[in-house]
Amino acid sequence: MPLTETKRIFQAAIRQALAEKDTYEMGEAAMPAYAHTNPLIDFLFWKRLGVALEMVQFGTAKNVLDFGCGTGVMSYALSKAGFSVTATDVEFSPLETVKQRIDFPSDIKFVEGNVLEDESLQNEFQGKFDAVLALDVLEHIEDLDRYVPVFKNLLAPGGKLIVSGPSENLLYSLGRKIAGKRFTGDYHVTNIKAIKKIFNKEMKIGRSKKLVFPFVLFEVFELYP
């Protein structure tokens, strides 16, 4: 299983990196969460990736965009699963920290930049991807409504957008306190319920999976034009 091996490799690399330094950017890329020793936090963060990977694998997708790739963990797993992967983010410093310790597949195309604002990237990527993954990233974006057409234009005919994000409910907030001071969520401006509502105005919701313990903490779902 690509994700099982990916987890082993990335947890070792991230723990080593965090032992040397712990920056704000590393926290925003969820590095402490991917390497957390709490069994529930460990389960939730890796389970949502597993669900997203299953959604990509269900169908005929070949070309995949990992939007907001962070440390590159999903890009790595997707490439190992046989997909052609493009990975993009506005800030590559967490990724570069991980790349010092992990040999990524050479066929992953890494593109640093803001796809939502850069028209040249939008033109380059238009209609290119069978699947676009936005995993735990859209909750960081203000005025998300105006970017829905950008995501739609990235998709090839028959393509789908796969989104995951936190519920930000009371139990989730309690979990932040248990997880530690690195998990304030101060850079989150919305939650998965609001994100789903925004996209559902212009896109159709497909399969959905809620990660529950005992209330919804994360949700992963598909969107189609």
C-alpha cells in the first residue's frame, strides 16, 4: 500500500526535521500533526489521506493536481500509486525541509506559485487534470467564492475536485487543546461545512466520507462541475 509506506517514510523525516527546528510555516503545513504521537490525531490525519487516495483511485484518473501540497506527502503517495502528479503551493519551505530527507519520485512536477491568482498558471493548467486535490487547504482562503470557477477550469472533462477539511466544531476545538500549543488553528478562516456550501452552488457533490469520533471532525468529499 503506497500510503502505508509513505506514512513510515514521512513520519521519520518530519520528526527529525521538527527536532531541529519548528517554524510557523512548518506548523501551517501540518508537519506536527503528521508526526503526532497521540493515536487519535495520528489516525485522523492519515485516514483522511487514505480516503482521498481511494477517491482518486475510484475511476480512470491519470493526471492529478495536488493543490496546496504542503510537505508533499500526498504527492508522494499519488506518484507511488501510479498517477502523473503536479504539486503546487504558494510556499515551498516546508517541502524543501522534507526533501532534504526524502527522495521524491523524479516525475512529480513541483510548481511554486499561487494558482488562484496567477493567470499564467491558470492558462497552463486549464482543463488538464482528471482530479484536483485540495486537502485541508481551503479553510485558509478568504473570499473562497470567487475562486470556484478557477478550480472548475482546472478539471479535464469528467474530472473531479476532492476536498477535505476540519469541522471546527466544539469537539474539534477541544482536540486542538489536547494536541498542544502548535494547533491553534489561527490561520483557518472557515470550516468544511461552509466550504461545501460554497462549492455546491456551482458544482455537484459526489461521494462523501465523514471522520467521526464521536462527532464529525473531518470530512472528505468529491465535487463535479
